[in-house]
Amino acid sequence: MSSTPALLVLEDGRSFHGEAFGARGETFGEAVFNTGMTGYQETLTDPSYHRQVVVMTAPHVGNTGVNDEDPESGKIWVAGYVVRDPARVPSNWRSARPLDEELAAQGVVGISGIDTRALTRHLRERGAMRAGISTTETDPAALLARVRDAAPMAGQELADQVTTKEAYVVPAQGEKRFTVAALDLGIKAMTPQRLAERGVEVHVLPATATLEDVLAVQPDGLFYSNGPGDPAATTHQVELLQQALGRGVPYFGICFGNQLFGRALGFDTYKLTYGHRGINQPVLDRTTGKVEVTAHNHGFAVDAPRDGTPTVTPYGAAAVSHVCLNDDVVEGLELRGPDGELRAFSVQYHPEAAAGPHDAAYLFDRFVTLMESRTGSTTGGN
């Protein structure tokens, strides 16, 4: 069977020739790489990858096909997909269809048969950058011009493009202990499930929710999810979080929720050269001294003091609670009151770990303990 040629061009002019994988056509986005050796279906359906062309560093992709149980949202969000050696035939008892068939059905343009190791090394040295994939353009210079016309990730506010349109509830499993208002900035389906497993009823709200919307569910705590875009371009959710912190609402945020927590506390954010994306990142929890292997997907980070010195904020004393052991990037924040009691916290990585290690699952328990301490009850304050 004959294959369709495909072309990938980076904004600095480097190009790669390969074969079409998935839909035919043309697409543009920020080229980033993911180091996970498994979990490609969860990666594809993670809304945090909206507007990004994802390069898989693992050479063989698609071996287990696609099933209907593992998606983290209702669709594939990546702008484009880059693999070296796609599986010719999936082999797994849970597989419902091949990966390339799913990509084509959802209109996701990809490319295969290129040297992803060389591409990854290039992105590590030059940084994440805009890219285009085309099965219709054969001239690299012509595609490059369109790549450079595409919007960069910096300065983009994208949560409104991936959030739920209507609020919904994920019921607690077993006895209901607490109620949490979760702001959907690009939430992964496994996250509210992890809370539900701990007796938490989760009210998932759109990214445009107001303080009145949050308080209407009478929450014992507030949660901010992961999501795409530049945290420095986001204002509404930062203001909402500041209002909630001012009222003493217990808070837990992950990924984008960590960056917005940092901004709410008065810290700046910045764009990483090539980001952290994978399921094998070592992080130190300074509150326990333990090192955990964690799942990441972020291209921005919080600029906060990493020397352990607390920063005085209008809401309490803020400090860095977690750091990445690869590059010392801030991976978590905490807010404490005058007596040292925990009031709010966040992490930059994914404790729901779909896919990935479960070292960080304790953070959901930490949130439950925080709500217990603030309500004075193990069955919630409602």
C-alpha cells in the first residue's frame, strides 16, 4: 500500500520529511516533546496539549491501539502528532481500533517515519517553537512562511477554549464527606475521580465561573485544574482565586492551577525553554523530604524564592513546597497562616497520574485533611 508523503517544518527553518500518520491536511502549533514510554492515549486527550504539536520520544507508538476507557476528555486535543515508528497492527485485548484510524477520524494531522531523536535534541537545544505539519505542501519554504504566521504560545489565554460549557457533578463514591468546587481549565477526567474515591462530591464549573458560582455549591474546598496557555495572560481566574483565599476557602491546584496560585500570591511566571512533559520527572516534597517520580505537562513555571524563605502575602505566608530535581524548577507552593497551619497548596505536576506513576496520590489525601482541619469535621461543613 502506497503512503502519503508528509512534511514537518520548525519556525527556525529546520525541516523533516516523513509519511502521513492520521488525517491528511495541514496543521500548526507549538512543537513540544513527551518522554513517556506509555500513556499516549491519555496524552492525546489531555486538554493541556491544545494548540501543541506533540513529539513522542519513545520510538514505537500505537502498539496497544485505542480504547474507549482511557481518554482523559471527550476528544483529542493535540494540534499535531509526531512519531517515529507507528505500530502496523495494534495488539492488546482492550484495543478497539488502531491509533492512526482514531487520529484520522478526529481530523488530527500527524507525521511518522522521521528521526524523533534528532527532533527532540533540536528542541532541547533551541527550545519549544512553532511548527507545521502538512501532507499537501511539498515546499519547506512555503510551509515555513505559514508557520511563522501562526500565533506563539506565549501570551495566549486558552482555558476558555477547552473548558466545559455547563457545570456538572461527579458524585462521591461511598459516603459523601466533602463538597469541592473544581474550576475546569482543561481538567482531565481522572482528577475528579481521584477526589470522588475519597468521598468528595465534585462540582466541575466552567472557567468563566464567578465567586458567586463557586459559593453557590457551598464548597468545603476549591480546586483549580490543569490547562493550556500562558498563565501571565490569565486574569479572571487569578482574581477569583484571590477572592476565595481572602474568604479562607481551602485550595488545591495542579499544573495550571499551580501557576495561577503563584500569580494570586504575587509571584511572576515565565516560559520554560522546552518544558517538562512525561511521566518520569523526579520531584522533592520539601514538607516530607521524600522524592517522588511524577507525571508532567507544563511549559511555564512560577518564579518564586527557592531558598525556603516564606513570602508574606495578604493571605498568609507563601513558600515553595516542591522542586524538580532535574533543574530546580518550582513544582509546588503552599500557603500557611500565622500559626503555621496549612491553608492552601498546589503542585505543578499531575497527581492523578493518568498515565504515570502514583507516587503523588497522597496529595488528594492532603487536600482532604486540609478540608477536615478547616471544617472541624470528617463529614464536611455542609
